[in-house]
Amino acid sequence: MQEFTQQLINGLSLGAIYALIALGYTMVYGIIKLINFAHGDIMMVGAYVGFFSLSVLGTNVLVAMLYAMLACAIIGVVIEKIAYKPLRNSTRIAALITAIGVSLFLEYTTLFILGPAQRVFPDSAFRVSNYHIMGIMISNKDLFVIISAVILMLILQYIIRMTKTGKAMRAVSEDQEAAVLMGISVDKTVSITFAIGSALAAAAGVMIGVYYNTVNPLMGIIPGLKAFVAAVLGGIGIIPGAMVGGFLMGILETMVSGYGNSLYRDAVAFGVLILILLIKPTGLFGKNTGEKV
């Protein structure tokens, strides 16, 4: 039982990171029906901004996270304006190919500028402390990741449910044409959606840097794909579904690593994607809606 609880705590930490990245996927898809495969690489950029904030500017982790969120929010808006907005009325495959191109651009631009070597977070950035409770070890890294992620998710829920911007986002997601008739700016709403989603991904990037102590230009590929699986598992386009899907993916991965073989954890993650598409393509929180003719 102690081992199970230990793996559960590890899974919640990993799942919190996946959930934050998955929220960006699901928000963008809910608004403009685009799967932004560059989202994992925006997370990577956020991790690097956090790293340089800690190592060069000497800030603390929370300030580094704020810098990363601000930088990636701007980058997300710029990418949307340059790469995605001109293709908004094009076919989905064109937008999808563009998203893959943006992903490669971010990865190899970072490789060209910073080099392929891993960067190690400074030891002074986050002093690790372990707490032993009833035979279970909980580190302050776990607490930092879980609490920070939950706070950011609550703030997101407040924005979506209680603010004018959130109402505009929900309206555009429901019916863009009707939203325009009600005086809502679709372009502004889409830009805000990209900014919020990119900021959450940046926060997840700093958390990964703190949790694993290293960053590299290709670090966003696998977490980005797993977060996409989490979004599909919960129901892509549904914000609570992305949160639940992220935590489920994190717990599943740590359970496979703890009780099986860590070599299979990636295979299991993508196996879940195949199963969910075969059994319930709309995800756990999605509903089948008939199309009127």
C-alpha cells in the first residue's frame, strides 16, 4: 500500500504537468478546431526562459515562471498571427501541416542558437527537501508542482466562467458567426486563447525543469504528444476533460514504470490513444452530437 501511494503521488506530479500542457491543446481546438502540435515546443521555450531567468538573472522559481509565462504568451500570439490566422479558412490538413512546421522551426531554431547540449538548472534554484510521512516520501518538488498546477487551473476556471473574456471564448467556441453578430471580436478572442494556453505550457516547462533539473531543445516532443493524448482522453475541446486526462495519464505512466517496465510507459500512453479512438472517440467527457441536415 505504501508503494502504491508513493507511485500515486509521483503520478499526480507528472499528471499536473501533462494537464497544464493539455489545457492549451484543448482550448485552441475548442475555439478554432486546430490541433496545435507546436504547443509542446512552446513549453520547451518556456523552460529555457525559466532556466535563463534563474541562472543569469538570479530570480527565484516563481518569478522565473512568471517571466516564462509572459514570454510564451507573446510568442503564442505572434505564432497565431503569422502562421495560423492566414489559414483560418483553409483546410484542416493545411493548418495541421503548418503546426508541424512551426514545431520544427521552434526546435531547430533553439538548437541553432543554444546548441544541442542539455542545460542543468542551478542547485540554488530550488533546494530539495524530502518529507517522510507514514513511510511515504514527499518532496517539496512534488508539492510545488501539484500546488502550482492546481492554482493555475483554478485561475483558468475563474477566467473561463466568471470574466467577460471567458464568456467571449465560450461564445466563439459555440458559434463564431453568432458571436460576431453579438459584437465579439473573434480575432482578439483567438489571440487571448493562444496567449493563455501558451502561458500554461510555459509554466509546465519551468515545472519540468525544476522536477528533472535539465532542459534541452527537443524536450517538448514527448510531453507534448502525451499531453495531446491526455486531451483526447478527457475529450478534446473540454477543459475539465483535459485536466482529468492529464492526471490520469500521469498516474498511468508512473504505475507502468513502478509495477511493470519503464520501457513500456510511452507505448502504453499511445496505446491509450488508440483505445480511446476505437472505443469512445469523443473522450471521457465528450458527447456524441448528431449533425442536423
